[in-house]
Amino acid sequence: MKFNDIPCICCGDIISNISPTQENAIDTEREYTEMSMWADGEVTRLEFGYGSILDGSVFYIGLCDSCAELKANNGEIYYSHDYMDNQENDSDQAERWKVGMNLKQREIEIDKIIK
């Protein structure tokens, strides 16, 4: 199967390939797929490994920019760094995302204590 657009896994908004051609389409039949550039989000290959009931399963998921920012602000996804700077990003936005991660971790720890 080949595709040039995919819905966001959170909100359902469509994330489209910037250059939608057959050559640039994601080909799910290939073991390794060269990733394309996507408008307003990202599409990535997700591989489940040992320990998961989905061990060996491969999925392609899309996450739009808006949902990625929201989830990072809420600490539901973890910000690592800006790969284009090739070093950790110390911007205000990155700091907010790190605070969101810490708040989410505290919420998880409090839930463990309460239960």
C-alpha cells in the first residue's frame, strides 16, 4: 500500500505529503521507507518490539503540529531536542515542554501513591 496523506492520530486532521507523487509516497510494503516531508505535521513508522502484545507489528502514524505542541505542553509526549541545531534547544518553548514533562511525571507519581 502507498499513501501520500494520513490523519492525525489525535484529532483526525489530514497531514499531507508536500510532494505527493508515487515516488515520494510512503510504501508500506518495503522494509525501510525513506520518509518524506509533511505539511503541518509528521508521519513516522512505529515498530512494536518484544514485550508488547503487538510484537513485530509495524504501523505508520501521523501527528499534526498542533497536537504535538498540545501534547508536549501537557507532558504527554517528551521533547528531546531540535535536531537541526544539533544540540539541545534552550528556547522558551523547549523549557515549557520540559516543565510539562515534569508536571506529567509528578501527576503519575501522585496517582501511584493515592491508589
